[in-house]
Amino acid sequence: MDSSTGAPLRLRITLAVAGFTVEQLDVTLEEKELTIRGRQVEDGEDRIYLHRGIAARQFQRTFVLAEGMNVLGAELRNGLLSIDLVRPEPTRQAKRIDIVARP
């Protein structure tokens, strides 16, 4: 949290996922673990490449989020997967404390 403005803390995780489509990507949040998986399936054709600029691969990345972090959403644009996170400002509660008079 930015203490000077009181605004919630916003973060962004960005991964380069060139060659993957939305259907081949999976983003899940379980407890505090944010997991990003990418799976590319072979097209079934036997091809021989002289050079393959974008490698067909599978990957998995896991991030442990701090307490109170929430995932706002994910966006795939130009080969970059961005996941936006926010930690809301904690609610401030005033609690009245009773004073006991003793002789």
C-alpha cells in the first residue's frame, strides 16, 4: 500500500508466452498459489524444421502470493500474458475500550 496516498497496492506479473493461444494457457489460484500453465499440442504432422524460431514447449510457473493479494484478471496481448494483482487497503475499525473505575 502506498502510505502517502492510501491507495491499494497494485502489481502485475508478465510472462512472455509467444506462440501460445488463450486456449493453450491456464491460470489458476488455489489458496495463495497462483499457477500459470502453457500446453502446446503437436499438430500430428511429421515436419522437419531447419530453424524453429518459437519453440513448442510446455511450461508451468507458480507464484506464492502475499496474504490479502487478490487477482483482478489476466490478459494475453502480443505474446505477453499479464496478470493484475491488488492488495486492498485494510479496513480501519475503531473499537471503544471501556474504562473500569476502581476505588
